[in-house]
Amino acid sequence: MLIKSLVIKKDYLTTVNEHATLEEALKILEDSGFRCVPILDDTGTIFRGNIYKMHIYRHKSQGNDMNLPVTYLLKNATKTIKVNSPFFKVFFTIKDLPYISVLDEENKFYGILTHSRLLDMLSDAWNIKNGSYVLTVLTDNSRGNLAKMTRIISKFSAIAGVMSLDASTAGKSDNSVRRILFTLPAGVGEDTLKEIVKRLERKGYVVAEIEDLQAGMTLMSDENPGVYVNQDENN
């Protein structure tokens, strides 16, 4: 399971018992350096919610009782996913949270999935570390476009990674422009890159952007699709 492989398990986490006071929770947060941690029951298996350092500070600054139970300020009690949840659900659930709590098949606390783990996974999918170039190709939602573009590129190079992004027009998904990001593997030369671009454009696909991953440079910007940034140097 993809989600399960990304989760930091509870045995490696800093947590707060549900019977701890706000003062005790604040000390745990300050000692750990985290801005929030999970609140668990006495068995360490039931997720109650999260406690945020900022909420305790605000409570304390207003002269309120710090001996209240930590659950008095708990947040995100329902913000959870299952280890077998579909991956797209993670993006709808995590949003502005520093992490999302993960429950196992029996609804017991399994661990957390952090934003950084999620970004690392996307980075790996993009194959940034081992890629040479990333081509952003614009197309519509016509059936077979992805297969056609893949066949064109595969004639000249392997494909190290593919990512699809949509940008809807006026909020209508049926008028959306699909941005396909192709990562080419290390070792692909500039001549091969240009030939791929030429073949894609010949078939009517718009190459909007090209990133040179090794040099950390933009070779083609979506502000001026089809034109290399340093045209004189690239011709």
C-alpha cells in the first residue's frame, strides 16, 4: 500500500496522553520543537485529535487555566485517513495541516503522513534527481493523446517519469487544458531533446516549458511556448 509506506509509525512519534494538562502538553511541545502533536488515549491506540502549541500559548496569554486537560484545546479530531485510503483522498484531507493522522483497518492510530513525506514522494515520481529534462506539454482531454505523445517520445528516449496536471477554464472541467510533464532520463542530449520537441509540435502538441534539471535552468518558458529562452544559443 502506497500510503502505508509513507507513514511515520506511532512508535517513532512524540504524542500526548489525553489526560495530560495543557501545561504538561506545552512542555512536551517545547521540548520536542514540534508545533503540534497527536493526542492519544491511555492505550495509545485511539486518536483523539491534535494539540497545537500556538493555541496553548494563546490560552496561557489570556490568563486561562493551564491545568485543564489537553483535550480542552484539541483540534482535527475528524481529520484522518485509513492506511488503505485512495491516494487522491490524502490531498483533499491534508490541505493546510502539517500532517494527517493515519488509522489502521481497525480504526486504531497507526501513525502520521507529513507534508514533507508527500512532497518527497512526488519528487521521486517526477524523478528529479535522476532526470535530464522535464517537458511540459499542453493538450486537451481528447482520448489517446497521452498514448500518442508517449509513442513519439519513446522513439528517441526512455521516459523516466510522467505527471498530469489540469488547469480548468472558467471552472469547467470539460474545457480543461491538460499539462503533461515528461521527465527524460539522465544522458539524453540536447539534440535528442530538440528532435523530440520538433516531433511533438509537428503533431500539434504545444511544448510550453522545458526545464534542464541538471543545470537548474529553464530552457523554454510557458510565457513564450515553442521558443527557447536563449534562442541564439539553442539554434
